[in-house]
Amino acid sequence: MTQNKRLKIGEGTISGYISIFLAIVCLGTTICAYFPEYLTTADFRELYKPGYIKWAFLIVLMVSFGFALVSFILSKKTKLGFYAILIIAASIFLASGLPEYQEIDSKPFTLGMDWLLLDILISAVIFIPMELFLPKRLEQTKFHAEWRTDLVYFIISHLLIQIIGILVQLPAVTIFANFGLSGFQEWVQGIWFIPQLFLALFVSDLFQWTAHYFFHKTPYLWRFHSVHHSTKDIDWLAGSRTHFVDLVAVRAISFLPLYVFGFSTAVFTTYVIIVSFQAVLAHANTRINFGFLRYVFVTPQYHHWHHSDDPKAYDKNFAIHFPFIDMLFGTYYPMGKTWPENTGLGEVKFPKGFLRQFVFPFRKNPANDNEIENPSER
């Protein structure tokens, strides 16, 4: 499959895509406002202030319009800017019909469209410029062969945030509810915020390392985890390519100690922000190596080696926060200042597309369709 041409600054194409992206965020926000009881996350609603939301909406709308004008000026093909203007117009038309205030009914299940829009907007603002101006793989375009597949994974995992949260909390609620841990949890909550946060990161990463290790070493579990390793074009969006079973299982095991230890709400919220940011950063296509910090925290260089198709790096660098955990268990790859030349599953042909990859691990005899072995077992 041919690689798409890398976008260049000054042609009007980048500004056109940015304009369309921001316009879609505005349109999605308007749709959320029409159906908040079904499309917004209940836990986040208290944080939304109508005045701030309106101003944020107008600012993003104006920025989108500005990029559309830039696209018109720089590009000979004005269709991107034109599409953006149409979406902007639709957003304004729909927003004009919204009431000033509305009661939100509580529903047992909602889609996290608000979380999806907020996370993809913040991630795009941080990581797209990083990959655009400081890329590691210069030849890799944002619109590589499988970017649509990665976007589908991103959308689905965010829309299903509530059901994933329920499945993640289930083990802790059902198994440890009657263990009489209230005294221990009060002691943990009494620890100062910073050391309590680092303790949360450490115990969670320790459990995550264990789950990650077994998903590599157990043949049947590897079928699910191989979906994540199948991408050859590592970037911030590719980090979302995770099979639903893998996502729920590893996240449940990682979050288990957080519920058992009873960390404070402030620590838990901060932890969720950090793990969400670091998981995206670890996959980013950026040449930043963070100096000595790459030996303290997991960085893109560190995690890219985990995705390497080089045999000497197989089953290395499992940690998501602290490299010293891999050092303790003998799974640390001494990367120095080097980066892997290639990532993915080598020459193995892997199913393409979200649906095919979702079904693949459940096949009774995947050997007839290029069974994906753990590289270390070859």
C-alpha cells in the first residue's frame, strides 16, 4: 500500500484540516447540548459552567473560521475551507435554537461524547504540533494507511467510557468490598498529596506491568494484545488501538490497587489525567528524548522500543510510568540514545480494519489466516 504524501506547511491543506476538525468539535458540542442526558458523562456535568462553555465554543468557532480563511488564501483547492464553513454554519444554526437553561435527567447509561470531544481537542492541540515540528520519523504522515482505524479505536473507547468504568471497578467492588480496609484507606488518604500521588502511580504501574507481561507471554491473551502492536506507524493516535478485551482487562488490573488503597479523590483524578496524557505521549512520533528524564519516566523513545520489530527488544519495556520497574524485573531494554528503526509485527500480515481486528482473537483456528505469534516465540 502506498504511503500518503506528508503534509507541508504553507500549502493550505494543514489549515484546512485543522479548520474542519475544530468545526466538527463545535458541531459535536452543540449536539451534546441538545441531548445531554444521553451524550454527556454524568460525573463531568458539575464541572460545566454555561458561561465558560459558551465562550469556549465561540473561541473554537472563530479559530476554526480563521484557519478556513487561511486555507482559502494558501490553497488553490478551496474545498477543505468550504467544508469547514458549512460545518461552522450548521453549528451556529443549531446552537441558536438551544434554551438558556435545561434540566438534565439522570440516565443509567450514557455515551461519553463530551469526554471524546474534550480529550481529542486537548490531545490534538498538544501532540499534532509536536509531531508536526519535532517528528522522529520524517517520512511518516499523519494520514498514514491506517489512521482511520486508529481514529475509530479512539472514538469507541471514549464513547464507551461509562461501561468501561463499570467493568473496571467491578473486581474491586465485588472482591474487596467486605475486607475491612477502611482504616488502611484512611491512613493512605492522610498521606501528603505528592507522595500519595507517586504511590498511586507506582502501585498502579506495578499491576499494569504484570497484566502487560502476561498479555505478551500467554498465547491466547497475545491474540488480543497483538492488535495494539500491529500498527507500523506509531503516533499519538495509534496509542488508542487496543482491543476491547485488552483495554478492559489491563485497565481493571491497573485500577484495582487504586480502589483497594482508597486514594483520595484529588489523587485519583490527577492520576487519571497523568495516565491518559502519558499513554498518548509514549506513542507520539516525536524525537524529543527528554534528557535524563527518560531514565525516570516512560518517554516516547522508551515505549517505541517496546513496539520495535527488532528481536533484541522483544518483550521489553512493559512499564507505562517508571522504567525502574522494568529494571527490577529484568525487562529493561538499554536503549541509550538510539531509537528503533521499525515498529510493528515485522512481515506478518495482520487483519486490517476495526471490525476484522475485533473478531480476530476469537477465531477458533486463526492459523488458517496468518496466526499472530508473540515475536519472542518465533
